[in-house]
Amino acid sequence: MEETLNRAYIQPEEPADRDAPPPLTRHGISIVLPAWNEESVIADTVARVVQALSWMAPDFEIIAVDDGSHDRTGAILDELAARDERIRVIHHEVNRGYGAAVLSGFDAAAKELTFFMDSDGQFDINDIALLIEPWEAGEAEVILGYRKHRQDPPMRKLNAWAWKQLVSLLFGLRVRDIDCAFKLMPTQLVQVADVHAQGAMVNTELLAKFVRMNVCMKQVPVGHYPRMAGKATGANLRVILHAFRELFKLAGKLRRWHPPADFRYARQHA
């Protein structure tokens, strides 16, 4: 394992390349990486994030959330964090589900912006440039990625399409890919949204509250790649049934939810 980590992980003390392009942003970004049983890819995912953010947005932190993994995911993350102070690890003693892992990362975010991405290798962290550039240009307050060519089995894509139609109808969301795990958001807005959904509804609650807050959102296409290892949980029957229970609970709660009357989002200037 030590050999694997040495090969995969880019050491933080490597000298900077004087010919490297200037950063895309000077604003700080908290990178949230939820992970469950991803020992085969997690070191590579973290290495790629460090490499990309080191020049795109050098004021960054990685918040990796080990959601009660049964394999060595948590141990690998701890080893990486011991090498680089920009990496923080949150451990769930038991598996609490995808939404809970994402929310633990949100709660720990300390930078001006929060970005989250799945750890399973189906996204390319370099595509974060496609989100940073319009945010820096002031085109929107929140930038949402959508999977240009979703690389999932047909049944999973069909379930996702049907779910999107239902959620869009109930909450008035006009979002192409609600559950795409590739979003860049001001941390202040995430905190005000105060999301509580612990399962598949985490993205729906977040975006529905942004709509209530009149947040301007822009959607951009990002790459999506076949899963090379591990196992997705979204098609699990237990997960699906829990999502439907959360869906109707959330519909009732959102009718009564309003952002604080005195809330005003103020963008910081780097």
C-alpha cells in the first residue's frame, strides 16, 4: 500500500513550475469528497484533486468523508492526510448514506466556496475549470455541472430520468441533472440552505432552497466516465424506498421553509 500511495500521490512540497498558467481563482475552495468502499481509487482521486487545484485554485482544502467503509478507504485517507495538511478526513463509524456524507463535508467546509464530487473516478476534476470560469466572470452565484454523456447502465439512467420528472414537478426545479455530483457554490449559501436530507434527496433539497432564495444558477456540461471499480448504491431498492419517503417529507417541509429575512449574500473579493 505504501508503494501505491507514493506512486499515486503528488507530494505538496514539489517546486512550483514557473511556466505554469496563473490560477483560475484566488478564492478559497473546500473540495468535499464523499467515499464509501473506494480503496481501489481513492488515492488516485485525491492525487488528481491536489494536482488540479494546486494551480487552478491554490487556496483549497480537501474534506474527504469516509462513510463507514468496510475496506481500507478510511486508512488510506488518513495516510494521505498525514502527508498533506490540506487534506482533512471525517469518519462515520457506520455507513449513514450518501447524503449524510455530503452534509458532513458541507458542515466542515471553511473556504469561501464549496465544491463536491464523487470519489469513484466517474468525474474528471479538471472539469472544475468549467465551473470556476463562469463563477469568476460573475455569470451566476452557483454553477451546476450536468453529465454530458452519462456513463451508467440503461436502467439506472431510466430511473434517474423518471426521478427527475417527479422532482421537477413537485419542486418546480428546471435543472437538467439534479443529482450530478459536480457543483460549485458559495459556502455561505450552502450554510443558509441548512440541508437536512440524509439520503438521495440532498441535492433536491439544496437546489429547491436555492430557488426559494432566488439564487442565480448556471448549468454547464461536464464529462462522465464509466465506473472502473467499486459499486454504485443508487439503484439499491432500500435506497430508492428511502428516497421516496424523504421526497414527500421534504415537499411538506419546503412549503414552510423561508430563508432568514435579513439574509443577503455578499460575494467576497479576492
